[in-house]
Amino acid sequence: MTPLRRALRFLLPLGLIAAFVVVLRNGRLQRGSTGPVQNGRRSARNLRLALLGAKTGGAYARHRARRVFADAGKRRELDLAFEMQTTQQVTEALGQMKGALMKVGQMASYIDQGLPEHVRGALADLQQNAPPMSAELAAEVIREEFGKHPNDLFETWDPTPIASASIGQVHRALTHDGQAVAVKVQYPGVAEAVASDLNNAGFIFAGLGVLFPGLDHKALVAELRERVVEELDYEIEAANQRAFAGYYEGHPTIHIPHVLDDYSSRRVLTTELSDGVRWDELLTWSQEEKDLAAETLYRFAFGGLYRLAAFNGDPHPGNYLFHPGGRVTFLDFGLVKYFTAAELDEFGEMIQHMVIEHDAPAFRATVERLGLLPAGLDVTDADVIDYLGHFYEFVAVEGDFTITPEYASETVRRFFDTSGPYAIMQKAANLPGSFVIIQRISLGLYAILGELHATGDWRKIAEELWPFVDGPPSTPMAHRIEEWRCLRHPDAKGAMLSR
């Protein structure tokens, strides 16, 4: 696939959105009624998407016309110029619009190594450097929440944000008792923006049903809606963060800042201010340090899942601060999924059949029972293992395994590229509600580990975390964690977190 087609693959969702916006504006799919202010904001947001789609679509038409009369060298030059211009337009639009669509840009910046590097580089700014709201707007949100200007609520308030993302931005402050804090302030109107994005998402996933007939798009959208709406409520995020911070208190490599309740509300979240380096600096560290960071990221994701029945479902580079020796500070707990014991048993059953027992018929029977694949599909058990085995490959055998960018990109293709040998299963596959957020491991965490070229004996590490194996410590980090666990949680390996 040429770099141009790879770039356009990212732009396709925007084109789909723009098409649905046209339908919405004509009223054919509009249902219910809302107030004039919310309708006005939604219409303006949809119009901006439509204009962006029209702008990029028109530019592509002109670009194709120019290519007709160009030689091979000139075509490559025109392709590169078009990619860079269009990516800049899309990045600026998503950064200004905030909400769920900006998350699309954030994910696109790191989940697929197939995108041209300059495209991924431009989108990477969305991870933590999106255009901020004005200092006056941030101050007004705090005034509405606490009845005080931030200069009065805090001893010291920095009006310049240190980070800005899809739903809110973060400011430094100093409390009156001298504690340095990070204050996350939600953008005014972002709830309405996200509601608009989610309404459009229903239409988009319905359209994807043409490409993936087995997809139950209504269940998928319902799960996404519930999780994303929760993310808008910082009181829920504060409860999530308190639960994780309480469990991991004193952990040798996992650090979670504590919440300051007196300075937190539905639209403002105040936590301890943490230091550490960002993702781009970690990439310059030694491979040994990157491997240690990767081990902590892996242990946090799967340890939370299997030990705490909770998964922090937004793994992307902007949510971490890194320290030497594998210590990582985790910053964002807005998108947390809690699992039932039955759901965890289902995940474990798949692992046991695929990785431990190598029982292809049993694995297929499980994924059919859970609704991931329909029963009676005209493929062999070996075909099913060949298709889904990729997701277990790095824990399938003992010994060091390097997770590469190519491995991560292949993971993305197993979901979305229906032009390959797995098309019959891809088109028939479904994503039940309990699997929607957990797939962020495949799309997010594996992409991060791939960019780190993370190397480790992932099978041994996984066996420590799988409760049905409960293996012994396998790394120096694991021995330190075991010492912490014996002191912090002497009666059990883990404890179910509650909302």
C-alpha cells in the first residue's frame, strides 16, 4: 500500500462522518428534540466536520488531476505534499474540536506504524499538546464549580496549561497549605460535543456493518457511550483514581497520584503534581530502560485486569510519566471498565485453550459461545487459530520475545483489513460489550510496546498475573513487587475494586 493510500485510510472516518452529517442536516436521521442552544452547538460542530470533509475531498480531487500529467518522481513529490497539507488540516480541526473525535486522532498517531511518519508526527501533538482553552474560560469553570476565582481558591495558580487533551486541560497550582497540585479543568461545552460525536458514531458503526456484517454495532455503541459519558464526570474519575491509588500505594514501579477531594468536582479534578519525562524523551533512553518501562505498562494493564477486575481503558503515550528503573506514573482514570468474575473467567478460558492447552476445537467453541465468531462459519479450527492466534503470539512460548512495530501494525490489520486471507472471519466477527474496551489492549498497549521494541519473557510475566496459573516471580522487578505485595496485601494476590 502506498503512503498516500495509508494516509487516506486514516482520513476515511472523517469522510464517513461528513457524509452522515449531510444526512443529519437534511433531517432524515434526526430523532427526538433538544434545546436550541445544544442544537446550535451540534449543528456548528457537524458543519465544521462537513466542511473539513468537503475541503479534503476537493483537495484530493485536484491532487489526482495533477498526478495524471506527472512522471513517477513528480507524483511522489505531489503525494508527499498532499499528505502533509491534509494531515495538518485534519490535526488542527480535531485539536480545536476536542471530544471523542480528537481521540480518533490521538489513537491514529500511534496504533498503526503503516501511517507515514510525518502523518503520525503531526497527529502526535494531539496526545498532550492540543490547542488549549483561554485562561479566562478555565478560570470561569473553576468559579462555577467552587464559587471562587482560581487565584483565590489556590495560593498560586498558573493560567498557562501544562497539558491539554480531548476533554480537559491541566494547570499547575499550589494549595494554601503548600502542596503542589495538577488541576484538570474540563472544557466548557465538551459534554455537548461528545454527545454529538456519539450520535454520529451510531451512524458510522451502522455503516461499518456493510463491511463487517457480523458486527453488532448497537451493542458496541452502547458500551462506548456508557464509558465515554462516564469519562465526562470527573467525580467518577476521582473515584477510579482513588481506588487504583489505594491498591497500588507503595508499589515499587507503579505510581498513581492521590486525589485532593476539597479541590475536585464534576468538572475539575485536582491531584498531586507529579514529575517524570514524557513519551518522546523515553524513546531516547537505553533499550534496558525502555524494556523496564514496558514491563511496568504490561503489569499495570494485565495486573489491573486479572487482580483487580478493573482495566484503565485509555492506554496512550500522553497518559504516562516515566522514571528510571521502570517506574511509571499513570495520569488518567476517566475510562475505566470494571469486569465481573464471569467475564474474567471467559478471558481466562480463551487463554487456557489457546496458550496452555493448545486445544483448537475448545478455543473455537469458546469464541463461538461468547459471540466473537458465529457458529457454523465455513472455516476450519486451524483457520480460527491462525487468525486469532496472533493476539497471543508473544505469550505463546517461553523465552524473550520482542514486540515490534510490525507486530503491532499486524494487530490493527487483523481487525480492519478485509483484503487479506482472514476476510471471511473478519467480516463475520463481532465484538460483544465486555470485549469493547479490552480491545484497547490490542490497539493501544501493543502499539506502545511495539514502538519501544519491548523485549521480555512475556509468557513468564503473564503467568505471574494469570490467576489460573499464579506463577512465581520471573524478573528482578517481580521480586520487588512480591515483597511489596506481602506487606501491602498479605492475605491475597489482589482485591476486586469497586466503583
